[in-house]
Amino acid sequence: MTIQYLSKDKKVKREVITSPSKILFTGLDNAGKTTIIYAIQREFSKIAFLKPTRGAQRRIFEFLGREIAEWDLGGQFSYRIAYLKNPGKYFDDTEIAVYVIDVQNRARIPESISYFKDVVEQFKKLEIEPSIYIFFHKYDPALKRNALNEMKSLEIELKEKIKNIVEYKKIFYYNTSIYDLPSIIKAMSEILLNLYPKSELIEKTIVEFGKKTYSEGVVLLDDNSLIVGSYYKDEETKNLLSASTPYFLTLNDSFVFTKAQPSREEEENHMIVQRYGKNFIFKQLALKDDSSPYYLLMLKQDTNISKEDFDCFANLLKEILYS
């Protein structure tokens, strides 16, 4: 949106105000929408006492210097009716829609698919075409271990049903679970990075930094637990760092060290933890005084850390993000 105003010397000036990008979380009640949001924020204490979301809850947060408007639509029947009656208020301007389906509640899956069709119809009426990401949620690790074939069949069945009831090009799928936090971090990170035009440049900078520092892997995260970019030497390293990311973020939040780590060091804003015969280096990067910090998680064979390398990397990121 562009506004005009007159200065004291009567000259017309222009100021461009960029509206926040809107991401919409929707689906039936008890599907797990708010739990996903709290998990990303690392507000785990709130999850245990979570009550059904009342109406539309909104939050503004920053991702890579860009404002994101997060809309969490309560999924109770009365609210769903209200949203559909006033789509301009709730659905308009959506750039990304996350539709959450509880795969453990088989009885309500037909209802969930039916409401998904209603949501897509509202987008079409409003003449918008946001990317839609369907989360097959509560796809818990226990189900993967004990009923993998059954869950794979359910995935295929759900995708086929959705394809048959809606004609929409930009639909993507993720399997997520609160008990598999990396699955949520991965999904939300990839989704939001699609909004950011400089993501490829950040990724290239991280890859170069990882190789220069002889790291096996590097992950850069923001304060919302979202992965900004990464470098992995191989798939094993990727899996190891992905599984470790929530642990280090929680460790950083609480500053509580348990016996799970054989050894540790803390120096100046970073910690070194030895696990699985490797060194995990976790460092906070404060790129701007008035902004939330970023976090760097590295996997190395050694513990050599060059302050010059870190400073150079931080300066490059600062230039990319804030220039």
C-alpha cells in the first residue's frame, strides 16, 4: 500500500508501507493448529493446558526482516459457519494457507475434507490463489513404527479424495507431529522461505561458511525455531542435526544442562556439546540491536572456532537481511 502526504514545504513525498504477509491456519477443532503454533514458539508449557481456540487469533511476527501475520482460526462448527459467511474478513489477502487434518480421528476425516472444499471455494470467490499446505497431523512416531503400511495407505487415500473434490494446482502435503518436532520445524521453515526472495542467497552464504570452517553441517535458525538455511555434508548429518535442533533451542531457552551431555563448554555466547563422538557448536548471532537473535548450530569433528570466520559470516548475513 502506498500513501501520500504533504511536507511543510508543500512538496509531495511518497512512503511505501508493506503489509504483513498473511498465513492462515485452518481446519476442524482439535486438529492441532494451535499446538503447531505453540510448538514453533517453544511454548510447551501452554500446550498441556490448551483449550479450543475461540474465533480468530492473530499474531504478528518477523521472519527474515519481513512481517508475517499469523491467523489461527478456531475450528468449532459455529466459527466455521461465521468464517464462510464473511470470507472477506477471514480469508482475503491470504498468501499461504495451512490446513490441518487429524489423521488419528478417522471418524471426522470426511468432515475435514468437506470443510477443506469450502475453504478452497472461498479463495476462488475472492479471486486469490494462495499456496495450500495440508498437514496430515498427529502422524506420531509410534504410528510410523507400528502401523506404517496402514498410514501410508491412508495418505494415498486422503490425497486421492482431496484431488477428486477440489481442482486446485498449488496443494502440498506434510506429515507432522508434536512428538516429532523436527517435522513441524521443517514444514514451517520450507513454507515461509517460499515468501522470501533472498533465501537462495542466504543458503549459498551458509554453504560457503560450512565448507570454509570444515563443518559437517550448519543450520541457521531464527527465534521462532524456523530454519533460515542449512548445509549438510551428507544425509546422515542432515538427520542428526534435524533431530538435534529442537534440543539445542530448548536448552538455550532454559539454560538447564542435564546428564544427557557428557561434556560441555560455554564461552562468550556459544556452547560446545560433545555427543555421538562429535562436537555440536551452538552460537547466538545478534545481527541487529533491536531485532531478535539468530542461532547457529554446527557439527564438527574439532572444536576450532575462528572469531574472524564468525564475524565475517554475521556481517554477510546482516548485509543480506537488512540492506
